[in-house]
Amino acid sequence: MTVKMAAVQWHSRLRKYSAELQACRAESVAVEGSEHHPLKPIMVTEARGSRARGARRGSTSSTTSSSSSSSIATDPLSSLLDGTDPLSLFAASSDTHPLTHSASAGELGRRRGEREEECVGVDFEPWSSKRAEILTRYTTTEKLSINLFMGSDKGKATSPSSAVSEKVRTRLEELDDLEEGSQRELLNLSQQDYVNRIEELNQSLKEAWSSDQKVKALKIVIQCSKLLSDTAVIQFYPSKFVLITDILDTFGRLVYERIWTMCSDPTPPPEGFSPEDVNDTAKETCLNWFFKIASIRELIPRLYVEAAILKCNRFLSRSGIQETLPRLTAMIRGIGDPLVAVYARAYLCRVGMEVAPQLKDCLNKNFFDLLASFRHLHGDSVQSQLLLQRVEIPVYLTLYSPAIHWILQCVSYRAPEALLLEMMERCKKLGNNALLLNSVMWAFRAEFIATRATDFITMIKQCDEAGFPKHLLFGSLGRSLASADPPEAERLSILNDAWKVITKIRSPQDYINCAEIWVEFTCRHFTKREVNAVLADIIKHMTPDRAFEDAYPQLQSVIRKILTYFHDFSVLFSMERFLPFLDMFQKDSVRVEVCRSIMEVFIKHQQEATRDPVILNALLHVCKTMHDSVNSLTLEDEKRSLALLINGFIRLVSFGRDFEQQLSFCVEARATFCNLEPVIIQLIHTVNQLAMETRRVMKGNHSRKTAAFVRACAAYSFITIPSLTSIFSRLNLYLLSGQVALANQCLSQADAFLKAAVSVLPEVPRSIVVEGKQRCSESLLLDFINNFISTLLVVPDHPEQGVLYLVRGLLNMVQDYTWEENSSAKVRVYISAVPLLAAMSQDTYLYTIPKVDSNETLYGGDPKFTAEINKLCDTLIGQVLDHLKALGNGEGLRKQSSLAFSLFGALLAHGDLRSNKLNQLAVNLWSLSHKHGHSDARTSVRTLEHIKYLAQQPELTHLGEIIPRLALQSRA
């Protein structure tokens, strides 16, 4: 079929928008209250009693509804309400459960309580959480050494036919060889080399075990355990303990899993198994391991290795663990070095808490033995060792902290407050031993410590400064007070007493470590006056010699704590020392991170817009710091993140009805944040909102001053938009600003914005980068043009530019633009322009802007104006028809169908189809769109139904003539 163009003569259909709107509205129908509504809930009455159950089981009658008639269908879920569902039957059967006959409720409760005592809850901080901190804190630059047994090959070729006694003798000889064989000493190892070597030994242990070389695995564990008796580099001992006990833990787990596997043949024992559930083979293997370990001659490796497999006692007897723990505790008394002994106790307590946390007596005994060993800390042997290694006594005492902390954590777990009082008394008897006192404050619940904070301060004051620094004690106390509140009457005296000690600390690093802890207590309970005093003291201590450069983490922590408790930024920035405190962050990355945290809190907690000059000046400085950190190497995600924070600030700035001040702020912000395009876009949106707000407040009554202000807003946008690099941001903002100017009766400004948008359109590239990927820009351009076209309806023609000059300019740009090859975008723009031109030819426009005379008023239905519109429509339709002809074969048929149907829709909605020529063109377009079977059948059917509906209206009866000519064709 050929669609001819020569006969096209466009005439727009006369539209009555109000009547059409009224016809499209849904008809309201009154619903009587008695009628059943589909959303009305169905109320089901449960039938109770045995009679009801029997009736329900024996009949099919439905449950009656309390809110609907008997004709309503029964709710299928209502049958579950009679108590006969599976869960109800299961609950009923519990009456005859065998457990109810074998154990009373009291007995079951007692057993449950015992089980809870036998396991550690989530409120117990595990050893694994302390591991990384110890390895980070206790380091050394000195050279380390490892003594390793190389072993010999004797006893490895035992014949399979050897007697049992021969096997035993061979294994004993292997253990003798283990302790008497050749040794290799690895000297001059750096700390990292030492760690790597220990990791290699751990891996060797696993490989030996997997290759069934159990004796070799034991040898590795014994040799590693021996390393714990070496204190040659004493500062590294806590970290060495962590590394070696990792190997011991691995060994203990491997042994337990092997015996468990032997118990699982053929079926695994129950979770709470007893020795009676363990077969003889597993018991014999377990005993064999304990016999091997008992033959180790040296105390320390024998102690550690037996502790590592302590859990295996469960396979042998019910009381095995309970009997072994006191024996191992007593063995530790034979260790002469107090540092080695305290870590041995810590390991035993750790293993004990894992396997039998209910055995508190053993934990307490370890702690009491620890107290008894304190007198050895100042003995001659320790002093000689410290002198030889040039270690000061305060540094030496801090090496005990991880072990003592852990022991006290185990002892104090779920302990009553009376135990804390006992510990305090023991501290006093020991002359207020600072090391013990520090661990007590770490281990016990913060609420217990806070309640007696004044007593602890008294005890701290009486401690010997030379042995353990008091600032560490106050730091431990401060941690407790940060999470629990002391009595209100004592808070000020507590702060004064603590700060008298803190402010006298000479070392900047020690000072800030302690001050950072007490900042939270100050913010939590006091006002800006006290916090400001604390900040001033920190600045005083950290400024000399630029000491703050080594304390950025602590200073950042101070800022975070202040922001946690001070959300009123007028109060925050009224602190005289807050901004000088921020000046200490000289490192760019840290300074930006601090500014981020400030802005995040402000945006989150600032409920209302502000005009407070103190807040605005301070936050402008903060935002400028973030902005100035942007350079050519800054990642796009980082820029986007900073822009979001700055935009959040801008949205929270409001000067009320002082519009000029608001505009001045935007001018200043534009100069300040010129490198972040999203911020500039936000500022343009803010100015446009400001112009519209002015119109709303003035209720359309523009004075000269108001008009001048609106023009100033337009000038701001017109000057700023060209600086944007994003082409679509420029286009959309030109259009938005033009719409705002038009709404404010600034016609010349609106005209300038819209002409600028048209002039920018040729610069749109054929592809743009979206989220790091190349994307065709055609769809975005079409969306913009359609939006632009809808605006042109209310834009009056310029008296010096001719009729429809903006429409013609847009269409000329579309004609000259370089579209994608084989693209139909240009034709789609032409089809979209037809409804616009049809709407322009109406006597009354679909929408207008108050106090703005559109072309309907300017031309008043002038026939020349209508003739120009019709002429332009003929040209556009002709261009579309020419394009349809070019799509007459191959892959273009699908596009041809779609475009023909779109143009048909435009003719149907906006053309006067009483004209025979337009009538015939519409029929031809329908036929063309269905010719090759590419049309959507459902859409076609619904369109025909709509045409039939329209034909029933008096002014559109002529549509009934073309309905028989609109045939639906099946796909080819």
C-alpha cells in the first residue's frame, strides 16, 4: 500500500477540554451498607467444645459468619480453628510424653540451669577478640631466636608385626629422642620472620597430622611450648604467647576431633555424651595421648600440651576435667618466672572457660595464686633480667595486663557485686597494687565500677606512681564511666580529680590516650563550658612541637564523642576552642574525614533550616575544606559523596523571607564550591525555588523590587548554567529556569533561557558516559525535546521574531542534528510536534500561566495564525510520510508499523477527520501499520473500541464512517 502525501491538508479538531475531562472522570455509585464489599473482612466464629468438634468432624456444614449472610462461602482457614490441626494434636499428645513421667518440673528446671552454667553466653568477650590487639601492641625491633628440635630417624621403621610392648617402647624412645635429640637454633630473626616461622610450624603440624605422623605432630607442639619459657626479648612475650597458643589450640582440636571420629563408628554419640557412650578403642587412644604427654620431662611443655587436650577428659570420666584443673593449677606454682607463670594461668583459665566454665573454684584459685606471686615482681631475678634487657619497671608491668585482664574477666563473669568488694579489699591489703587494680577496673561490670568510682579514685591516689603510671589507672576508670553513670552528686569531683592527674602527664601520647577516654564522660554529664575547658587543655598539650601529628586517631575520637552528645550546632560552635581544635588536623585526608563526620551529624540531626550566622560561617568553612580537597586524582565516587554532604547543608539553609540574603548566600556558595558540579546544580535549583517562593509569598502581586529580585535570580541561573560540563544538566536547567521565569512573568528572561536551550541542542553527543559505561544519548534527547515541546504551548511569540519562532527553531535544529544511522528519532519528534501545533490552534488552551498572555490571547484565533499552523503540520506530516516510504522493506518494516500507528493516533486525537483527505490518510496509516503483522493486537483492539466510544459523541459521529474500513489483519 502506498501512502500519498500530496493530498494532505491539515485541519485541527476543535477540542472542548472541560467537557472531555468531565467525560473521563469515573462515575461515582452509592454503595448500601448492607452490601458485601470485596475488602470487607470475613469474621469467623470459632466453634468451641467437644460437641462442636464432633459436629465438625462428622458434617460438612460451614462455620457461621458474624458479619455476613449464610450465602457467603466458608473461609477455608476456619477449619483450623477447631483445635484439630496437627500442631494442636501434637500439643495434646505432650500430656503423655515419657519425659513427664521420668522427671518433675523442678528437676527439669534444675537441669536447664546446669546446662546454662556449663556454657558461656554471648556477653562473654572471647579471646579471639583480644588476639589482634595484643599482636599490635606488644612488638619489638630486637632480633629473636627459635630453638627447634631436628630429630633423628631412629624408631621410624617399626615392623607391622611388632608386639604391643615393642610399639610402646618405640614410642617412648621417640619421645626421648624428642627431648635429647639435636637442636637447631634460628638466630637474628626479625619480628616478622619470627611470626612467619611460627606460622610455618602451625602448617607443618597440620600436614604431619593429615599424613598420620602423630608423633611428629606432638614433637612440633612440645618444641613450640618450650618457646614459652624463653623471655630473652621480654617486650615481645605477650605476642609470642598468642602465636604459640594458636598452635596449641590447633593441636587440641585435632586430637579431640580424631577421638570423636573414633567414637562415631558406627554412629556418633549424643551431644551431651557421657564416658559410657565412648567405645573402648576411643578410650584407649585418648589414654595413649595422656600417657605420651605425661612422659614429657619439662614442666612448661607438659603443662601446656595437657591443657590443650583438657577437653578430651570427657571421653574418659565424668570428673576428669574437674580433677585435672586443680592439678594443673598447682603445677603452675613450680614456674619461677612470674611473667611466664601468669600467662600459663591465663591459658589454663581460657581452656577452663571453654570446657567447664561452671568450675569457678579453679578460676578463683588461679587468681589467688596470682596475688601470692606479686611479691616476686620486685625480686632480684626479675630486676636483674630487666637491667640486662634495659626495660623499665612500668613497661615491664604492662606486659602482665593481657593475662591478668583475662584471668579477672573469667573470674568476674556473671559474678555478684560482692566479689568486686572482695577484690577491692585484697587490693588494699597488697598496698593498692596498681597492676591488679587496673585489671579489676577492666574486668568487672562497668555499673559496679561506676557506683564506687570515688573509692577507686582514692585507691588510685594511694598507688605507687613509680610502679604503674596513674594515668593508665584513670584511663581504665574512664572506660567504665563512659558506659555507666556514677552517682550524680559525685560526678564533678570525679572529673576534677581525674583531670588534675591527666593534665600533669608530660608525654603528649600518654596524655591524649587518657584525655580521649575522659572526653566522653565530660560530654555525657556536663555542659559546653566543661567540654570547652577540656578542649582548651588538649590544645595546650598537643600543639607544642606539633605533637598532634602523632595523635590523629585519638583526636578524631574526641571529635566523634563530642558529636555524639552535642547535636545542637549553635551550642557546638559557640565553644571558643572547637574550631581551634579542628585546626590541629593538618593532614589533608584526616581533616576531610573529620569534616565529613561533622556534616553527617549536622544533616542527620538538624531538624529545621537555619540562618544562624555562627553555624553558617563554621559549616561553610567545613564544607570548603571538603571541597578544596578535590583535585584531578579524586575518584568520582568521592566527589559524589562530598557533593551529597554539601548539598545537604545547602538545603538546610534558609533566611525565611529575606530572599536577598538567601540569594547572596547562593552567590557566595557558587564561588566556594565551583569544582563540584552537583553542588552548582543544587544551587541553581535552590535559586529557582527561591524565585517561586517569592511568587508564592507575594501571591502574584509583583512590585518593582520583587520583579527585580526575580530577574536577579534568573540572571544567576543564566550565568551559572554554562559552567556545567554535563550537556543534559545544562539543557534541563535551561528549561527549568525558563519555566520559572515564565511563571514569574519575566518573559524576556524566559525567552533567553529557551533560546539558549535550543542553541545547545546541536552540542549533544551521540553517546554519553553513564556510571562508567557508554550509553546512546538518543532516548535522553527525545525525553528532553518532548518536555520542551510541552512548555512551548504557553510561551508567547516574540513580537520581533515572527510566528512560532521557537517551534521553528526547535524543528530546524532537529532537522540539522546528526542522528544515529537508521534512527527514527527525528520523525518521532515531528509526530510529537503535531499535537503541540493542534493545541496551539485551539481557541482556549489546555493549560496557561496566570498573568501570562499565550498565543491564544495574542492572536485571538487569527486565520493567518491558524494557516501557519496548518502549513507547518502539513510539512511535518509530509516528512513523516517520506520516512515511512523509505522503510518499505527489510528490517525497516517493524519501525514502519510503529511510526504509522503513532501518526494514526495523532490524527485521531488532534486532526479533523471530517476532511476526506485526512480521513483517507488515517485509514491508510492504519492499514500500513497492520500490513506486515508487526502491530500489537491488544493495542489495536483497544484502539478500535475507543474509536467506537468516541463515535457515540455528537460532535464525533463521523468517526463511525471509518470504523468499517479499519481492519485487523493477522500476522503474516
